[in-house]
Amino acid sequence: MTRAILFIVILCFVSKSFGKTFSECDLVRELRKQGFPEHQLRDWMCLIEAESNRRTHVVGGSNSDGSHDFGLFQINDRYWCNNGEHPGKECNIRCKDLLLDDITIASQCTKKIFGVHGFNAWVAWVNKCKGKNLRPLPC
């Protein structure tokens, strides 16, 4: 347990120095490039704003079950990524790969999560986006 906490702390310090913050337009373009459906882009933008404020390097604090959320989409390490050196869990990836500026791995895992649970997999989307009059796309 102590090693895991130390790893998270070190990861937070290291990732803060390398992370990317997308502008709104750059993020819309990147989501299109990654193949997210056009009719869902406003929901994805709202979700990403709520979860990570468009930052790739965010590692969320400890959840009530001791898990952590990683990256732009805040993907949880309890089920979806392995918080170690080897890929694993449902997305068969390392959690630290979710912190990369290139969001290809994060996008692939996100689509897998969405395929199973839809937007309801993200509490921030449920609380801040679901049923709301979402902003038009910025560009």
C-alpha cells in the first residue's frame, strides 16, 4: 500500500511537468481525429471539462474505494488500467499511458468504457452534463 501511494505521489509530480492542456478548439479537432461521433462531441467536451479541465496529466485523488482516476477522461484504475509497469485490466493498458499528451490510448479505452456503460460511467457527466443544455462546440 505504501509503495502504491508513493508511486501516485511521484507520478503526480512527474506528470505535472509534462502534461498538456488542450484549448477547446484543439480538443474538438482531436476528438474528431480520434473518431468520436460528431453527435456526441458536446457531451464529450462537457465530460472532459468536468473531469480534467482539458488536461492530460490529471491524476484524481483517492476515491472511496482507494482507486484513482487518470488522464483527460479520468479513467479509473480499479477496472480499466493497471497501475504498474505492465498493461492490464479491461483496457489492457498501464494507467500512466493515460497521462500522455497523445490521447490515442486514452481514447481507445474511453470508447471501450462507453461501449459498456455509456456516459453514465462518468459521475461528472451525470452530475454536470446529463440532461443539461450543453454549450455549442467552440469551433
